[in-house]
Amino acid sequence: MDDLQQLVGEARRLSGLIDAGVQALRQAAVEVAEAEHAYRLAKARAWHEVADGLAGQRQADVDAACADARRTRDVAEATRQAALEALRSRRSQLDALRSILSVSRSEMELAR
């Protein structure tokens, strides 16, 4: 019975981590949207400011002008992706634990 209580405790712990993961993913999604917005604004401003030169040179100038905003966006997206993977992992762990609990419950019923 003590093992069952430990399993239930672990399920509660994982559920708490999932709740926290959902919140982290929500925050990361907002940060990605804000970073994407800032990047697009920086890029539009850069295109407006870069008027001279061949197309390739203008593109290079625009890329250079908004490189920091692009990096910020890419880091925000990577963070969101990591939060999503962590959430998926926690869900898988909880599913495995549910399977173990189900087997334990069946074994207890058979033992009666």
C-alpha cells in the first residue's frame, strides 16, 4: 500500500509540473510573438533606410541591421520549443505512471 501512495504522490508531482509547463509554454508563446513583431519592425525599418546598392548588398545591409532582433526571435522560438518538449515529456511520464497505477489496481483486485 505504501508503494501505491508513493505512485499517487508521484502522479501529483508530475501533474504539478505539467501545470507549470503549460504556464511556461504560454509565456514562451507570448515572448515568441513579441520577438517576431520586433524583428519584423526592425526589418521593415531597415528596408526603408537602405535605399542604395544592388539587391544583394541591400539584403546584406538589412540582415546586418536586424541581426540582433532575429537572434532574439530565434532564441525565443527555441525556448518555446524546449518548453513544449518538456511538457510532452511530463505528459508521457504521467501516462506511464497511470499505466503502472492501473496494473497495481488490477493486481489488488485479483488479490481479493
